[in-house]
Amino acid sequence: MVNRTALQGNWDEIKGKLRQHWGQLTNDELQSFNGDVEQLVGLIERKTGEGRQAVEDYLDRLTARGSQTMHDVQDYVQQAAQRVQERSRQATESFQQGYDQAEEFVRTRPTESVAVCFGVGVFVGLLLGLTLRGR
């Protein structure tokens, strides 16, 4: 039997598919669905002449498809989250390695480190001075 929660969770999509499948159903009739599956099945039976089992089978297929789609979306989101976490971990490790290398360089070659920093400072200062002078 059709699950009330599954019907209500995907009602807008299911309502459209019901109208496609059974054109005799009006939007107003389907809009009045309040979660009573028995009432819905009875309405479809009366309006279309379909047998109860055929109506229930069709509703089961619709809700199963919706549930599968939701499951697929959840799997995709979970996999994407895992990929983001892995990339974040890799970026953190890469940053930590670069930091460790820079720290080791400064520790083992303090004079060269000061000279490089001084040179970079002079270069940036010259670039800034030329840029501001040109305005």
C-alpha cells in the first residue's frame, strides 16, 4: 500500500504525474488531498474507472521513484561532502608542509632569510614608489 508520508513529501511532483497519467483528474480535485490515501485512491477509481490495484500499483511506482531519487541525491551530496573534506585535508597538509619548509629554511639559514626579506621589501617599496609617483 502507498505510504502517506511518501505521497505528501513529493505531492507536487506526484500530482503532476497523476494528471498526466489520468487526464480526467482536475487540479482542484487533487489539490484537496489531505493525506488520506484511501480517499485519493477512491477518487481516482471513480474518475477514471481504473481498478483499485492498478491505482495503488501506479502510486507505489511513483513514490518508489521519488524515494529512489531522494536516495540518489543524498548519496551524491554525501560523496561531494567527502570529496570536499579530502581536498580540504590535502590543502591543509600542503600548507603545513610549505610552512614547515619555510620555518626550516629560516632556522638553518638566518642570514640568507634576512637578506631575502630585505630584498623583497626593497623591491616592493620601489614598485609602490613608482606606482604612486606615476599618478
